[in-house]
Amino acid sequence: MFEPGELRSVLLHLLEQKPRHGYEFIRELETLTRGAYAPSPGVIYPLLTMLEDLGQVEASSTGSARKVFALTEEGRTAASETRKEAEASLKRLQLLGDENAWNESGPVWRAMHNLKAVLRQSLSAGRDKDTLLQVADIIDEAAKKIERL
């Protein structure tokens, strides 16, 4: 899903906006992609630990089991240096989410596949030209009605 270093840039960019705990990153990326991608805790937490070791983030306890991560000065510098890369990555993830939204239109998707199957079955029998024109008229009429919705 990400090239080397790309997720690091994204996390730094998101931390520029506000401090977060690990699961917030997971939820944010899952929401952005409309469920098409959600990094695992086994990816996010080691990366946050690495960023902490590099001095780019610091963790603070919230009184619960969750740590909240925030950028340090070094982290703000790193986020600034990789901002364009992070924004491009987030845009790509958003496009993935937009594509996934199309797949959420289940009944329409099913109907399209049903039409495709019926056309293949019906038209493979070598229909005459008049029948082909009737089928084309039906499809054109359906397209016009959908366009007017």
C-alpha cells in the first residue's frame, strides 16, 4: 500500500494537525479509504516507536492504556520536509476510497452484472438485426431514465 517511508510521512502530517493515539491513525486511514485499507496495529505502533526513538514524536499518558503522540520540534521539521509526499499519499488513499464508494452501491452493481449476463446469454444465440436494435433501444431508454434521476 505504501512505499518505504511513505506511511511515516503520513503519520507526521496527521500529527501536524493534532496529537493522536495509535488507533486514531488506523481509523483515520480506514475512513479516508472508505474501508478499503486499514493499517494494522502491528504496523502503526512500531512506526510510532521508531519515530519516538528518532525524537520526532513524544508519547504522553492519558490515564488510560492509550498513549497520545505529538510532534516534537524535530518532528515538525520532518513533517514540513515530507509534506508534499504525505499529501500525495493521502490523495491517493482518498482516490482509493472514492473507488471503494462505487463498490458500495451493491444493488446497482448487482443489476449491472445481471444485465451483462443476460445480454451475453441472449445475444450469443445469434439474434437477428431487429432484435439487436430492440435491445439497444431498451438499454438507451434505461440510460436516459438514469441520467434524469
